[in-house]
Amino acid sequence: MLRASTAASCAPLAVASAEHHKDLPEVPTAAESGDKGYEAYAWTGVFFPAKVPAAIVQRMSDQVRTVMSSAEGATFTGNLGGAVFTGSAQQQRNFQLAEIEATKRVVKSANIQIE
């Protein structure tokens, strides 16, 4: 998507994050373009069944964080236009729950129905 947005035939209007994208510093954020409060992210996480012991979740989280924070992991993610989140499992959970609530508000305000 980043390559398409930098093509001569495509001019990005805004980035959906709260901060400028490192590869598109001249492109304003949605808030700077007049859409105050708008943020949208594509994200990926590692999830476990509810009853996995906390020690195992912590160990796996630490290992994934180590790999993704390495030069190779950061480069891989950066080449896709992303950034590595290095927070805790609880921080990821809080982020996910906030994303769910934000999506619910959009669905409700737009009166989107399940088909």
C-alpha cells in the first residue's frame, strides 16, 4: 500500500494514525486534515486460549517482542509500512478492547446492519 501511495498517479490525502508516517512526513494526519479524533490502524497480534498459564503467555510475549524488536523484525515491519508495538500483553489487550469499542461506535452511528 505504501508503494501505491507514493506512485505519481496517486496522492495520499492523509494518514490514519495520530502521528505522521515516517516514510510520508509531508502527508498530514487525518486530524490535521480536519477529521479530529479519527485514527485507524491495521494491527496483528499473537493470541492464546484463555486458560494458558500466565507464565507461558509472558515467556512467549517476551520472545515475540525480542524477535520483532530486532533489527530484522523492525526492518521487516517497516518495509510493510508498519511499526513494532513493544508493550505488554495487557497493553495489547487494552488496545484491542479500545479498538472494539471504537468500531462498535462507528457501526452504531452508521446504523450498519448484519446481513
